[in-house]
Amino acid sequence: MVTAEIAVAVPAVVLVLTLVLAAVATATDHVRCVDASRTGARLLARGEPVEVVRRHVARQAPDGARITLEVGADTVRAEVEGVAPAVLRAFGVRARPRAVAHAVPEGLP
């Protein structure tokens, strides 16, 4: 009798453990995406070349992250979108932080 209960409980425990570990991995990647996007916006605002900024951001971002850098007239935007584990992507979970900064006007240090 106990064997049947264990046979049902073990897969449930494995599923819950998988979801918890995937959530922790996604939270870690989200923090890395936040840091990378913040760094990118800061460097763009200082007037660094886009390719240099892209290299810095790629070093900080999680593997497989999509990096979008935009330079406007008076603002800059850096967006880093991380890839969530497959088990969470099924639920629509993703890490997509953005950072926006004001560009430093020409002539200021």
C-alpha cells in the first residue's frame, strides 16, 4: 500500500523541485540582466561607442541574452532579455529588464 503512495508522490516532488530550481535560475539571470542593462545605459550616456558597450553588456549578461541598445537625442536605452529555462517558458516567464538614462550633453565632463 505504501509503495503506491510513494510512486505517486515522487514524481510530484521532482516536479516541484524542478520548478523551484528553474525559478531560482531565472531570478539569478534577471539580476544579471538588470546589472547588464544598467551598465549599458550608463556607458551609452557617457558617449561610449555602441560596439564597446555591447561587448561590456554581453560579458555581464547571461548566455543567450538578447541585447538591444538605442541612442536617442537626449536619452539612451539598454535592454537585455534573458532566456528562461524551458520549464518556465511554457508559463510565459522571461527576464527582460530595461535601463534608460539621460545622455550627457556635449562639452560637459
